[in-house]
Amino acid sequence: SAKEKGRNCYHYFTNSMQEQVERGGQLANDLRYALKKNQLELYYQPIVALGTGQIRKAEALIRWHHPELGMVSPAEFIPIAEETGTIVEIGDWVFRQAADQVAHWRREYQNDFQVSINKSPVQFREGGSDITSWLEHLLALGLPGQAVVIEITEGLLLDGSSRIVIDKLLAFRDSGIEVSLDDFGTGYSSMSYLRKFHIDNLKIDQSFVRNLKVDSDDMILCEAIIIMAHKLGMQVIAEGIENEEQRRLLSAAGCDYGQGYLFAKPLPEKDFSCLLLRHIHVA
Ligand code: C2E
Ligand code: MG
Ligand code: MG
Ligand code: MG
């Protein structure tokens, strides 16, 4: 009967919600030990200059190898890390790992190579002295600030009237560390923040790239973003490039860099290093 079906639905729904809550609780708990137990790893995805085809930067993307649940996506565990506060410790680890790695690639591959890391708004809101300790780490490695790029999202700038956020962004600028605005075009905020904050690069969100075709609305939006960014002195990175057509259209529109499965998926450090070495020899 309909009533029975309804009851089944209800039960099914609560069960799955229950499971989600339990999984969330387990993840929150296990995440506290993930770093100590060496379960976290950084993967790297190439960011390619569309004009020359050269790999110029890498975005560091975190992976969690959970002993029972297998690979857990950052889309699932980063929000939990933000809620529980472990993101601060994880964020510092990501920074140090990525900095050590870029020092290596600058020696072995390209002396102006950059590594880009995602920085959570929670890391900004915490008072903390992360910038000072980050700069000390770079100094110890003999690296200039320019070796590192931090990726932030529009959400951070929405409540960017906060003194802490503004001061941290200013400190990054003074240190030479570049700032990229990630997932650009998906936020709700006005664009006034582009004037207010010092932003070096816009990353066009992959939702604009996915269905890119000549004369499509998405194409018009990409072209407008690229023109605006360049006039404001910013460079543009398109995310989610999966085919040759998208690469060609974005390149023709003057987009500076591209990132996506067409070039490579995010790779473990060893595979990324191999890719760079091969790249030197074919380039
Ligand atoms: P994001 O920063 O926007 O990273 C780009 C995401 O798009 C990555 O997902 C990447 O694997 C995926 N991607 C790249 N190229 C393509 C493509 O051609 N097609 C498609 N469909 N997807 C592509 P991933 O690695 O699962 O990361 C998801 C999100 O998790 C990231 O989005 C970022 O917001 C967050 N995240 C990842 N690592 C970190 C981290 O170390 N710290 C913080 N705070 N957040 C992180
Ligand atoms: Mg990113
Ligand atoms: Mg993105
Ligand atoms: Mg994202």
C-alpha cells in the first residue's frame, strides 16, 4: 500500500541520514589522528601556460587514505576539518609539505616554478601566527614568497571587512606570496572585493568550462572574465579543461593558464616528478 511504501521511504531516508551522521562522526574522530598516522598525502595537478604548453605551477590537492573507508575525498573531509578545527594543523602540514616539494622542483626543473595550496577561511579567521612561521619555513629553504600561491574562495572575501582577514591578505602580499581566487563566478558576492583586495589570479570555475562552445553564453562569460581580469592586472587560470576544444577556445580568448584532466589528473608526488622530467625532455 501507499502507506507502507511511505513508511519504507521514511525508514530508508532516516537510515541513510543516520549512516551519514555516523560516518561524519567517525571521520571527525579519525581525522584527529590522520596526520600522526601518515594517512594524509598531497597530490599535485599541473597548471599549464596555454600559450607555450609548459607546466608552470602545480596545485596541491590533499588525499586521505582511511584504513577502513579507503580514499576519502577532500570535498567530504575538509568541511569536517573546518568544523572541528583540525584544519589549522592540516593546513600548516599542507603548507610545509608543498613548500619542501617546490624547493625540490625549483632546483630540478624550473627555478621559477610555483606551488599553489588551498587555504580555508577558517585558517584566516584564527588569529595565529601562520604567516610568520610560513615565511620562516620558506627562508630556511632559501625560497622567495613567490614560490607559493594560496587559493582562497569568494566566501572569505564576503566577510572580508574583518580586520584579521584583511591584515593576513596584506601580509601575504608583502611577502610575495601570490593570491588566487578559486572557483571564480560561483560565489554570491558583488565584485567590489576585486578592487578592495590584492588578488593576483582568477581561477575560472569548472562549471563555466564544462560546456564551453563557440558563441555559447559560457564562452561570452569566460571572455568577459578574462578581459576584466587582465585590465585589473590579474592573470587567469581555467579549471576543469577536459578536451582539446575547451583548451583551444580558452587559449584563443587569451586565458593565461589551464588546469584539468586534458593535461593530467592530480598525481602522487613521484608521478608528478616523472611528468615534469619527461616534460623537460619533450619541451
Ligand atoms: P579546488 O581547489 O577547486 O580543486 C579543483 C578540484 O577539481 C580538485 O578536486 C580536482 O581534482 C578537480 N579537477 C581538476 N581537473 C578536473 C577536470 O578536468 N574535471 C573535473 N571534473 N574535475 C577536475 P579534489 O582534489 O577532489 O578537491 C576538491 C576540493 O577540496 C578542492 O577544490 C578544494 O576546495 C578542497 N581541497 C583540496 N585540497 C585541499 C587542501 O589541502 N586544503 C583545503 N583547505 N582544501 C582543499
Ligand atoms: Mg583550488
Ligand atoms: Mg576550484
Ligand atoms: Mg572548489
